[in-house]
Amino acid sequence: MKYSITVVLCMASFSLFSQSVDYKRWIERSADFIELNQLDGAAFALRKAMSMEPANKNNGALLLNLG
């Protein structure tokens, strides 16, 4: 489970270069939380990122990590 979340986050991060810094930072925070096995924090960070840019095309991949 942890591995699949990390893989999807890494894949999503490749297309984030043109995104805002805040959005990318929340994605990075979620990966940090995953490494610390703090899944509640990771879920919060992903939700925060998605709320900052609701129309972002990468939000679908982030949603998969919440389910």
C-alpha cells in the first residue's frame, strides 16, 4: 500500500513543474508523511493540495491515494 502511494505521487510530481509552489509543497508533505508512516497526515496534505487547485488534472491520481 505504501509503495503504491509513493509510486503514484512520484508519477504525479513529474507533471507538477508548471503548478504553483503551494500545490507542489503539499504533495511533497504528503510524501514525507508517508515515509514517516503517518497516513492521516498524508491524506490531509493531499486534500489540502486538491483544494488549492480543484481543476488540476493530477487530482485524479491524488484521489486514488485517498481510497
